[in-house]
Amino acid sequence: LLFVVGTVSCTLFLAVNGLYSASDDVIELTPTNFNKEVIQSDSLWLVEFYAPWCGHCQRLTPEWKKAATALKGVVKVGAVDADKHQSLGGQYGVRGFPTIKIFGANKNKAEDYQGGRTSDAIVDAALSALRSLVKERLSGRSGGYSSGKQSQESRGGDKKDVIELTDDSFDKNVINSDDVWMVEFYAPWCGHCKNLEPEWAAAATEVKEQTKGKVKLAAVDATVNQVLASRYGIRGFPTIKIFQKGEDPVDYDGGRTRSDIIARALDLFSDNAPPPELLEIISEDVLKSTCDAHQLCIISVLPHILDTGASGRNSYLDVMLKMAEKYKKKMWGWLWTEAGAQSDLESSLGIGGFGYPAMAAVNARKMKFALLKGSFSEQGINEFLRELSVGRGSTAPVGGGAFPKIHSVEPWDGKDGELPVEDDIDLSDVDLDDWDKDEL
């Protein structure tokens, strides 16, 4: 799950508003209005997924506004603050900013815009897509999803990722599964179930892709499978329940749109996802790739191996792993290095050769950092990270305004350190009797 950064954590370094306002011709889109405005619309839409802190997004803003004004009444132009609305960005596989998608005749299959970032290029692409849409309509191919309604044929085809469960198949598929299951209990005659069907089907496909099949959407005809309906006390339709291994099922009481369903599924996925990797800084690539890909990277400088031995170092790493697990939904990167191995990096973060272990939280985009002032313990680190989560804590610019040169080092082998071996001095051929005793 890469991909979009922690919402609250970005306020640590910069409080920013969205890049667009109500006075622009760009339509602000959110999880609340996206389905109604875009998915159920007959219009062609160009949608930008952006983050306010992203420099490329800021440079695109005036061009995007110009394109929106030029296309007014012809093509809808929208924008999603995907830093604020992570669920919506995740739903459409947004991995970087800005990402531009074209929602044409088939709103379930948005196309990626790969053109230039000028208003001219954007308008040209919009008109080209519009021409294709109109020609499809002329030839009688509607693209599957236009005004929010689907033919029974296309709806049936879209259900391919909804797993049909029965009294006989339920337990072996769901109860002992390591995956998370969202199960809809429905009745074929129920109007609300029919309304939910295309939303559930579209969500199933997106959730399967986004979670690599770790969250599954299923359906049970409760009028046929009465053993299950009775076991789970199904009284009304549709009823949606969430099943996780080792836990009692819980009712899903969220919204019935695909974006609501997907958002909850992704939350369930991140709750059950493994913690992020804890990587040793053995090269510049490790540091850059981790810190560039995450809103914050948490860097620890641990004492030299000769000061702690393997057991001492592992206890520090265990603390970091526990904190990475606790804060995994923040999508932060986690790194460590040995004292002295990256002395330039230490200096740039105000650590500089003393007070180990130490920890810094770095925002690589703003090149600012905050230092752990409390103890390097679960409690001390938790307080430090909790403050970052709510936008508190003092920050300072990274020394030199950029990461310094990172030295390539051998990764730790997991063993206790050894003192360097000194060269033996061979005295066998030295005749001490020949030495002038006055010089001794």
C-alpha cells in the first residue's frame, strides 16, 4: 500500500490549504460528492489528484485552472486533495502527485492522462477524449456506465470479483481465512440490494486490486442459505458483516457507495497490513528512496556495536519495530544507522557524535526535521511520534538544506562487534643487546 502519505502528519511542517477555491472553474471533489458528481455523470471528466505540498502540483495549478475555464460547459475539470482524502486516492491507485485521470463513457475504467502539463496540452487531450466518447455513442457503444445505471448484462459481467458464498462453502472460505471478508447478505427481491449491487461489484474489483486480494467482497443469498442467515441473525436486507480471523463478525454501517465501501476496505487492509520495513542505511539509495517515498522518514542512530553488542542493538531495533507497527497507518519510512557510520548525516540532523541512541523525524520535501528529546523507549518514542501526528513539536532545517553524502557501508551481520586486529610486530630478528643502552 504505497503509495499516498499520512494526512495528519503533513501539518507538522506546513499548514496548507487546497490549491483551488470556489471561485475557480475547477470543481473540488471529495469522497462525499465524487460518486454523484463524477461516477453518475454523463459528462466527460478530467480529474487531478494532488497534494498541497507537492511542487509539481503547485506549478500545474494555474494551467489546470486555465484549462478548466476554457473547457467550461464542454468538459468537467475537477481536483481531489488526495493528501486529505487518502481513501479516494487509494481507490484510483494514485501513487504520486499530480496524477490526472480521464473519466469517459465507462466511469469504472478511468484512463491515465500522460500528456503535457500545459493548459493547451490538457485541452487538446480533453477534446480528443470527448470526440472518442461522442463517436462511441454514435456507434451505439455506451461504454457500460453512463448515467449511474447499468444494463443487467453489464452489471452481471461486473460481478466477477464478488465471491458468491453458500451454507456449504462459507466456513471453509471465510472462518479460518487469514484474509478480511466483507460479506453482503441479500435477497433477490430487495430493491436496496439491487441498488447496492453495481456499487458492491465495482468496489470488489477495486479492492481486490488495491489489497492484492487480502480483503475480499462476497455475497450470500440469504433466502436460499438460511443456515447462515439464522446463524448471523439476518433480519433485513442488505446486511453487510465484516469477518476477521479470531474475531467476532461486526456489522458494516458505512455508506453504500463504492467509494464508501472501498474506503472501509482499505482501512481494514491497513489495520491488518504488516508494519513497514526497518532498513539500515547502507547506501544513498536506501535513504533517498525511503525518504522521498514517504511524508516522514524516522531515522535512528544506534550506538556502536562494541558499545551494545548484538543483544543490545536488537533490543533497540525491537523498540523501533514496535513503533513502526503502532504507526503503520501513517505510511512513514523507517531507517537506522550505526553511530559514526554516517557522521555527515548525524551532523545535518543535529545529532553530531553524542547522545546515542538518537532519533530524528525528517520531512524530505521540506528538508526539516524534529528530534526525539525524551528517552529512546516505547513510551518516549510514542510520545514523540504522537506529537508529530497532531502537528506539534519543534522543527529545524536540515543542515545544508539537503541530505549530505551518504557512505556505502556493509550491512550489519547480526553479530557482536570485534575489536580491530592490530598487526603483530615481529621482534625475532632484533638484537636488543646491540641497542645503545643510553637510548633505552
